[in-house]
Amino acid sequence: MGKDSLAMWLHLRRLGFEITPYFLHFVPGLQYVEKSLSYYESFFGVKILRLPHPLFYHMVRTWSYQEPHAIPAVISFEMFPAYDFAIIDDIVANSAGLGDVKPYCAVGMRSGDNLERWRLIHRQGPVGIKHRRYYYAIWDWSNEQIAQILREEGCKLPPDYKLWGRTITAYSYKYLQFLKSAYPNDYALTLQWFPLLEADEFRFEAMKHHEPSKN
């Protein structure tokens, strides 16, 4: 639901590509996320497949932010296997009825976002054909081009940008503060999966107000 992914989707739609969209959630069932996904399903006129993000499965299977005494016995490596984005691409392809066809996964990544992405794209190229078949369709676009196509198509951004400045990329302190203040029910649901995230929030606040010793 990031601005680059939306702009890329609009761009590829203009070019006549057939897109099978999917969304990877960090916590399943967040109401504000589902509301945004419903809007984009209506806007684009297509069903968006929901799948768990590899990081979500990794955190559950490794008991991240879990209270040791409360870890349920049902959590196991077999129930929450490790997988990567290439496996997700295969799942999406199968759901689209493509069989053994290996499609390209269009990724809304731009070299102008930051230095790390600039290095990645210029080192590996905008098209990958090895382990994962990816396509950075708007890798060389500017922010002005992103804004222009969104305005022309009348596509709204998710509430993340108004309240936080970007879409979620990890369980960060800033994101949790945004979630807690704007969507307390979704914050409570997040804590049901990862209760010790509050401890990380406490750590951040304590360190922020801690003055280093002058000795």
C-alpha cells in the first residue's frame, strides 16, 4: 500500500499488464489495514490476496517479544515454516491459475529512495531472473512522477502517510506509537501476538530521556 507500489500498479495497468496483487501483513486482521485494502480492491476492481509476511512467521516461530512462561506449546517450526519472497511468488502464481509458469513479481522499489536501494539496484539491475524473478518497474522514477500519476488516477494514499509519514516496514517504536494513538484496537491486537513490544517501547522512552554521564 506504499505510494511507490500504488504508482507502479497504476503505471503497469496503463501499459496493459495483468496484475495479481497481494499484501503481506505483519499482524493479521488489523482493522485499519483491512479498510485500506478494501478501498484499493474497489478502486482497482480486483481481489487482493492476503498473506503473512516472512518476518511475521519468523517472529512467531522464534518467540520474538513473547513472554517465556506464556509461549504456547502449539508454536513449532513445523506450523510456522521459514520461507522467502520467491516462495510467496509461487503461491501467488498458483492462486492465479498460472500453474508452472514463473511470472515476474513487480516491486515498487526506486533507486532514489535511499542510498542502500540505489546501491542494490545499480549492482543487481532492475530485473532479476535467478532465485526470484523480480521487476523494479519504476526504479528510476522521481517523487514528482509518483505524485503525478497518483493525482491523475485519483488514487488515495493509506492513512499511514497522514499519521506516520510512510507505510509500516517493521515493528518500530514510531509505528507502535502511531498505532497506539490512532488505532488502539489494532494496537491491542498486535500485543496479543507480541506482548513484549511494550517493553521495547519502555526501553526506547527510558533511553531517550537518559542523559549520558559526563565522567
